[in-house]
Amino acid sequence: MSNEKTITVQLDEQITTHQGIVTSVTLRQPTYEDFLEFGEVYSYVRTPGGTIIPSENTEAIRAYIERLVVLPVTPLLLSNASLKTARAIKGAVVGFFLGESSKGEDSEKSPQNSSGEPTSSAPIT
């Protein structure tokens, strides 16, 4: 697993734990097995007017976050994180599926919308 691509998201506020201070979260790329288990992070629905729009699969996004967190080792610590941090982590996970990453030391920075989600394509490095 040491060859996996990762993204590191800096927390906007540090989290103090019994194991020390957490200032960032590192996520690994989803694997084939992860994808088969959780599926896509977006599905597409048709409105009554016939327009097709993306709809977030929040259950899948939550499952991916819980599975993909490498550091801190206990994803439960994230329950104390801010909304801004939650959006950044969600954006990083969604970015894997859009062929980009929204934040990270190991990747190029991508533009985000006001929800912290990536808005343009850039390859994961």
C-alpha cells in the first residue's frame, strides 16, 4: 500500500486528542474493492422538467471518508472537526472520482466551489 496516491488536507483548526495534536488528514485513493462496495459518489436524476442533474450519494461519501482516512488512524477523531474541514475532506474524496484532487501535498491544487467541491479536472499525481 505504500505506492498508493494520497491527498493531505490541512485542518483549519487543530484537534487535540489523547494521542497528540492533529493538524491534517491524509486520504488514500479508493481501490477497486472500495468502488465495488460503495459505488459512485454522484448519481444522476431527471427533474420533472426533464433536466438531468447530479445528486450526491452522501452515504457513499461518508463510507469513502471512513475507509480512505490513513492519518489520523482513527477517523472518529474527525467528528470534532469544523464544517470547513468536513467540506475540504469531502471535496478531496469527490476529487478522486472526478479525476482530480481538491487539496493536498501530493497533488496539484484545483479550484473549488463554495461547498469545497472541486470544479475542474486535473490529474491525481
